[in-house]
Amino acid sequence: MFRRKFHLRTLMLALSVGGILLTSLLLLSALTLFQKGNIEDSLLESNLAYARKLADTTDRYLMTAQRELAYSASLIENFNDPNQLKQEANRLRLQSGFFNSVVIVSADAVITAASPESLGLIGLKLQSQTSEQAINAKKAFISEPFTSAAGNYVVLVSQPVFAKNGKYLGYLGGTIYLKKEGILSEILSMHFYDNKTDVSIVSSNGKIIFNQDTKLISKNFKPGVTLKEKLNSNRNGYFYDSDGNAGELVGYASMNQANWKIIISGAPDSVSRILLQTVINAFWFTLAIIALTAATVTFFSARISFPLERLVEFAKEEDSEVTLKKLSKINAWYNEADRLREAVMFHLQMVTRRVNKLSDEAMTDPLTGLYNRKGFDVLVKRHATTHEHCIIAIDIDHFKKINDKYGHTAGDAVLVALSARLKSVCIEDEIICRFGGEEFVVFLPDTPLSEAVTVAEGMRSHIDDEDFPYTGNVTISLGVASVRKNGNDINLALQQADEALYAAKSAGRNQVVVSQAQAS
Ligand code: GH3
Ligand code: MG
Ligand code: MG
């Protein structure tokens, strides 16, 4: 059954592209496998760095706020001048912009000044635990988040106020709103979170102080078991939290000014996204390599297959001489093609030699070495029929008698000697054949009839003059005919020459007769 075979260049192309695809596939699989861990690690590290950065920023902010408060506290000398207190509260709130509200509270927890005044807090005795803690602390203090007297969810940052004699007078406190716009949320919101990254600040009592999602503020922070353990045992760290269904990449850091923790958790799908992006990039890169390789391989495979294709094309030529000549000119620029070409040429030369030998044998008479009838037909065909050629038919006179008298071997010797003599009088282009028995034909190419007659007469007299083995003298009869005058028909000319030869025999032998049909 006929099956289509692929071209060498197609196979080379397929092999190269296939190789690249397979390699890329394996590399991508390896990349995906190993990179996943690396990406996770680097995301975890960046979450930790981010948490520490936020902790540091918030710490600095609280420190500065404390310094502002401390400075103001040092300016207040007594609680008896409400104007000074009011002025200081306003200055503190408006100048620094750190606090949403500022209160000055006496040692017996009564608000002596507040800014803004619109809160209507002056004279109010604070009952809250936070106020009590601030009074009891008698030093710089940052509260847990709580709901203030004015109903806001806040943290209180306070500094004690002492009289010159060292007596504790009360405290100066700034509140920071956690749910409303405040400087804390402003600072934290300035950071650029991935929308898949969750940032929380959690106070020591487990309340959420800050989250991008303001609805979560004041709610309890609910860490998983692992996160809880980590938060309790380390100040900073990161880990892969597999407590949830999806698993999370968590980084956390503790603040110094307040006992707050900053927790940053990223969904692991960012790992998949980064991996996918890597794979997409690698895909385009691979595609570019494939295009480049395909172009290069197409170019080189064409160059590689070119000598082989030429080899096939030329080997199909009918004429082996032409084939050999063309094969020798093929630029077989690499080893295998060169060896193949040499092998084909060697084989062709060998076959040609054998065929030539066989065809020479087939065209030659073994006894005399002259061409036989087949050889005559082949060689005569090489001459243009339109030219003027002549034929001489020759027959040995009374040859039978030689055989009879001296034997067949002597007859053969005479045949051989006669052949040699005919050869010696013929020029190169003339074709001498033994047609059978003791009959010969000579083809004279490009020879007019008159010249052929002269040649025939020369042959006759030469044979007549020569000595032959056994018999001494041998004579021949000859008939001459022109091919052109027989309508360029070789067979007709042969027949006419034979008839002329017959006429020569009849006329007494040892003579030349020109075909009567031609004689003018
Ligand atoms: P003519 O002058 O009329 O040609 O007489 P002839 O005897 O030459 O002619 P004929 O045709 O009667 O005899 C030809 C002889 O040639 C007959 C045959 O035995 C002999 N002969 C043919 N082929 C060979 C050969 O290869 N070797 C030998 N020795 N004799 C051959
Ligand atoms: Mg004869
Ligand atoms: Mg004869």
C-alpha cells in the first residue's frame, strides 16, 4: 500500500520543535514545582517586612503624639485657670492634628478642659476604667480601645500633669478616633495593599483597632489556633497558616509604644497568580524560541536535504554518463551526503561498466572481433539519416572450398585474417561488421557513392594482393549502394548492396559492382 513518506526537512523541523516543546514543558513543570515554594517564602517575608514597617510607623506616630502631650503637660502649671487649659487643649488638637479630641482631666477624674468644646464634656466626672487607669498610672499611657464619654470608639494617649512641687494634678489626654477619620487610619491607609492582603492592628485585649474594612473595627479579632500560638510566643514572625480552608501567608509584628500587634495576611492565590504570570511569560518566551528555532532549522534542514534531493533527482536520469557528470557537481558539503554520493557514483560506474561490457559483447562477433548485425544496427543509428552514407557488402569467393580443402580451422583463420585486413584499410568512422558466415558489411558515413566505389575497389585489390594463411590468395566480391539514394532507408540500401554483390558473383567474382538501382 502507498504510504506518504515525510521529507527530511519536515522531520528535522518536527524533531527540533518537539524537543523544545518537551524541554519547555519539563522546565515549566520544574519551575512551577520549585518556584511555588520560593514565591511563598518571599511573599511571607514581604508580609513580615510590611508588618514591621507598619508597626514602626505607628510607633513613631504614637511617640510623637506622646511628646506633644508631654510638652503641653509641662506648660500647665495649675488647673485653676480654665482659659489656659482651654487654650492648651485647643492648641494641642489644632496645631498637631494628631488627636480628634483633647481633654484635660483632674486627679479626681473631672474634665476641666476639652477641645472641641462642642463635645460638652467640661465638668463631667469620668467613671470609665480607662480614665481610672490613666490617673492611676501617673505616667505616659496608651489605653485599650474603648467607647468614649462622647460615644466614639477611641484610644486614649495621655501624659500626667504635675504641679511644680511634684503633686499629681491630673492628666492631659488625646483621643484618636478609630472608626471615624483620624490620623491613624490616614497613616495606615496610605500604604498600598494588594486588595487580597488583609491588614489588621489588634490591641492586647483582642479588639481590632484598624482594618481596611472599617466595619471590623471594634470587633474581636479571631485568630486561628496556630496564629494565636504564634502571636503569644513571638513578637515578630511569619508562617503559612493552614488553619483556614484556603491557607494564608501571614506576617505579624508587635509595636513598642503600645501592646498592639500588626497582622498581615495574604491569600495564597497570589502565589498562583504569580506562578501563572511566570508560566505565561515563559510560554511567550518559548514561543519566540520556537519561532527562531523553526526559522533556523528550516534554513539548515533545506541546506542539509538539498544534496540528497539533488542526488535523487540526478539518479533518475536515463543517461548514466550525464548522471555521473551531474552527480560529481553536487555540493555534498557534509560527510554522509558526500559518502552517499561517492557510493552512488561508484555503483553507477560499476553497473555502467558491466552493462557496456555486456552490450559490447552482445554487439561483437567473438571470432573476428568485428561488430555483428546488432552492433551494426546500434552504431549506424548514431549517424544522421539525412547525410550521404554508403554501404559495401562483401563476400569471400569460394570460401566453402577453403573449408573443404584445409578444414574449418583454416577457414576461421582466413576469416580472422580477412577481418584484420579490412580493418587496416578502413578509417576510424567506418563501421565494419561480420553479417554472418563469410559475409561482411562496411558502413561508410558521410561518403558519396563515387568515393565508396573507390574504397571498395581499394579493399578488393588489397585483399587480392595480400597473402592469407593456408590458402595464400583470397578474393572477395563487393556490392556498393548509397543510403540516400534508397530514400535514406538502411535496410533497402543493404538489400541493394547485397543484390550488387550477387551481381559481382555472377559476373565472375573478385570485382566491385555498384547497385544497379542507383547507377545513373
Ligand atoms: P561463393 O563464391 O559463391 O560465395 O561460394 P562460397 O563457397 O564462398 O559460398 P557458400 O555460401 O556456398 O559457402 C559458404 C561457406 O562458409 C559455408 C560454410 O560452411 C562456411 N562458413 C560459414 N561460416 C563459417 C565459419 O564461421 N567458419 C568457417 N570455417 N566456415 C564457415
Ligand atoms: Mg562466399
Ligand atoms: Mg556467402
